[in-house]
Amino acid sequence: MFKQVSIIGCGLIGSSVFRALKKNNFAKEVITFDNNKSVSEVIKKENLSDKIVSSPEEAVSDADLVLISTPLSTFESAVNSIKKYLKPESILTDTSSVKKGADAIVKKMNLKNIFWIPSHPVAGTEKSGPRAGSPDLFKDRWTILTPDSKIKDSEVKKVSLFWESMGSKVKIMSAVDHDKILSLTSHLPHVVAYNIVKTAMGDDEKTKQDIIRYSAGGLRDFTRIAASNPTMWKDIFIDNSDLIIDGINKFSKSLDDFKKAIEEKDSKKLLEIFEKSKEFREAIIKAGQDTDKPGFGRK
Amino acid sequence: MFKQVSIIGCGLIGSSVFRALKKNNFAKEVITFDNNKSVSEVIKKENLSDKIVSSPEEAVSDADLVLISTPLSTFESAVNSIKKYLKPESILTDTSSVKKGADAIVKKMNLKNIFWIPSHPVAGTEKSGPRAGSPDLFKDRWTILTPDSKIKDSEVKKVSLFWESMGSKVKIMSAVDHDKILSLTSHLPHVVAYNIVKTAMGDDEKTKQDIIRYSAGGLRDFTRIAASNPTMWKDIFIDNSDLIIDGINKFSKSLDDFKKAIEEKDSKKLLEIFEKSKEFREAIIKAGQDTDKPGFGRK
């Protein structure tokens, strides 16, 4: 579909895009560029690029689609370094987990004759870096696009097909809706995971060793979530801070009520909450977002 | 090893014990008893018992080891119904997730010539009921025994071998230590999972539908934890309430600090927390409590 695609930033996401595009032949040539030397060495060694370039100009001047998959804190400097060299009528997209911030950065630059179509592939693992990538990372996962309404449908369609070629399902919505939904489905769960791990770690040394040993009872699953890429999550928390703080406040209120129910040994209230949680999970399974197989007791 | 083992209460745990004992031939005969008619019907249909009995007397009068695996809220009535019929010098054990409560109930009864050796197999899935059982449920998982120091070592050894025959690792500790550790590794994570699901559910109907659809970004894993057996968890929260409330208070304090770091956009503090979480997870992997394989992005 595209003659040339350029990937700027080749970590877990960027390298997975490369792997997927090569598997499905959706792009004739994929060019990669990464500022980090150790990343570039892995890309070279593991053959994760058709052409590794060393200047931003080389990276984008002939690309039909440029994908920026850097952490959000280096997104602005990445766009700055390439903006002069973008090919007229080419598509610029990204992979950042908060859309408001990236969108503001690009709009400020007032790029002429470029189609800015922000993407967020809602996929990942707790591993980071190019070695962790997989061609199947986006398979059956959602990618959310948040283009301005004035962007031509035909260009948005190209970006949809780009992600669909990697097995992703695509949904178009506003940046505002995206950031609200993700604050609850992803950002708040990560806040909570970090804090549950922090609470467990905060105990005396003897208890801490026991906690590590018996972590399989629930804690383990939180440490998995809390092991995700630190830089990426620091950026997300700062960039979507208003909505996340709003989520934390709602969560704290809910937790206070729950604590009261435990203090008062209010079985009826506790059971009501649990039954509703079960129903919610059933809705998630029905929506195809998880399987019905038990996983909590996994080996 | 045992001539006769009796299982009182045949849900996920009880039926898994039966399945495991039959697989490894550790007991010559396994007798089952369950008050719930629909459970008994499944046990019969799926051949999950050598002998289904209908009276507590029949269930235990010839048993060398009696295992009570009912929810904690029916534990007292279960012990009451069998206590007169226990065979002299037989072993009584259980599977409850909080040891303080079960221990107090049995000690109050002042059973003579019976070895009370409480067990907690730290294993399970979010599924419940006899159909969810598996002979491998306890494999590579810990079982914690909390017998009084005056119980003969030879009897404790028998219970250790009982769980080890099912593939479990066994650790002996005090009921107090057990309840403290589990309040952090298991009970607090469940409290938090219920509340994160409750927070996500609390939004308006449109957002709720979107939240279900995009739950794969983190929320999904919490709904899995929050789908566990409601009665069991209600009992745990009430029975271990003091330690759980203590854990909630510590967690809330940690969450407030974290919120402040987000509000102040304090990158350094956030990164410090994340790096420590990663180290803690690495310790858990090293302790053999989880694998290093990425699972967060699972299909």
C-alpha cells in the first residue's frame, strides 16, 4: 500500500510495526531512525530495518507515511527534527498513549500540506525495547485514531488500512474522548498497580521477603502491570494528569466506602459490589476483550 | 498414605483436592460431603468422589484426615456438624484464606484427641464451583500450615506430605504471620481490584460501553481478579478486617503521595517509584513466583 514508511523511534512499538509490515508486505520499504545508539545496534543486528538512516532528513524526505513512536517526552524534539523534510501530502502519525499532548505539539508547528492523523495502538507488554517487539503485537487489539474532522477521509482510510494490515481493529474518535476512556481503562489501573506494589514493598525486611515468596495470591499480577516502561508511564501521568487525578479522586472515594463496609462488616453491601464486578467482567468477555479461561491461578 | 480422607465442601478447592488425590493415589478412599444439592449433583455426575455420603457422621467417623473446604462463613456449622463423630487421633484440617478466624472456631470447641492442623493452599482461579476444579491446581503453589507448636511433628508431617503429594510446596508459620502476609499479597490486591472496577463502572452509560470495549489496556486484568468467588471474599474481608484496613490506610497514604507527584509533574519522583517497582517484580520472578514472559498484552 505505501511505497515508503519511516519509523522514528524503534522500541517495543516501533520494532513491532516494522516486524508486522514486513510480514504482511504492506510497505515496499521501511526506513528506521533512532537517536539511541544501543537501540540502533539492536536494529542492525536483528535485521529490523530495510534501511537504517542516521539523519532525520534521510529518514523522512521520501516517506509516504512517517510514524513517530518515541516516548512522549521526546516527541516534540522528534517532530522538530523532521518537520522541514516531510514530503508534501505525506501522512504523519504517532503511537502515543495520550492524544491531547501530541496533538497540541504538532498543531503548534502549523505544518502545511501534511496530513496529521494521530494513532494509539492499545497494545503492549510489560517489556520494552526493540528486542521485545513482535509482529503479532497489534493482532485483535484496538488502534484508536483521533484526526481532526477537516482531514480528508481518504487519508484517514489509508492509516486505518495501515493498522488493519497488522491485524488491529480501528476506531476513530476525538482526542478528548480517547484521553477520558484511557484514563480509566489504562492510566488509573497503572497508578493503582504502582501503589499496591509500593505498599507491599513498604513493610519491614522480613515481611518483604515473605511477601515476595507468597506473591502469587494476587500481588504478582500487579507487579506485572507495574513493570511497564518507566519513561513512557511518567510521560503519560504528566500528560494526562487532569483526567488521571479526577480518576484517582473517584477511586479514593470508592475505596473509602469499601473500607467503611469492611469496618461495619456489611456483608450485603460487599456482596452487591462483588456481583456487579462479575457482571462487568462478563460484559468485557462478551465484548471479546478477554477470554473466559481462568488465568489468575496460572503457573 | 491415608486410608480414608473426607472432604467436607466440594467447590473449586475441595473438588481439586479430590482430583489430585485420585491422580496420585495418596488416599485409598476419598469420601465427599456437601450440603448444597446442586454441588452434590455435579460431584455425582462428574464422578468426583469415591463415595458421596449424606450425613456428617458417615462422612467422618472412619476418616484419618478430614478436610473442611467450605466458605469461612459456613465453617463453624461444618465443624459443629462433624465434631462428635471424628475418629480419635484423626487429623482435622481446612483450606480457609484467613487462619485466625478458623483457628478460634476450632479451639473454642476444645476437641479432645484430634490433631487440628490448619492449611491454606494459596491457589485458585477466578472461577468457582466443582466444575472449575483441576488436579493441577496446587502444583508449584504454596500451602501454608499454621499448627500450634504443641501439635506432634509426626502429624504435621503427614499434612505436609498430603499437600506435597498434590504438587504443592509447604511452609509452616504462625497464624498471625500468615494473616499479615496474605493481607498484603492477596487481600489488599483484591480490595483494590474491586474498587478500580467500581470506579470504571461508575461513569455514564456511553463512557461505560467504551470502557468495556477498550478494557484491554489494563482494566481487564483487574476485572479478572475482581471476578473471584463473592462469598469467599466477603468472608475474607470481614474475617481479616483489621489487617486489611491497616493495608488500605497505607495504600491510601501512598496513593496521596503519588497524586501529589502527578499534580506537581515531579518526573524524578515518579521514575524512582517505577524503578523500584521493576526491581520488586524482578525479585518475584527470581523467587519463582512468576515467569519472565510478557503477559500483559496477551490475547
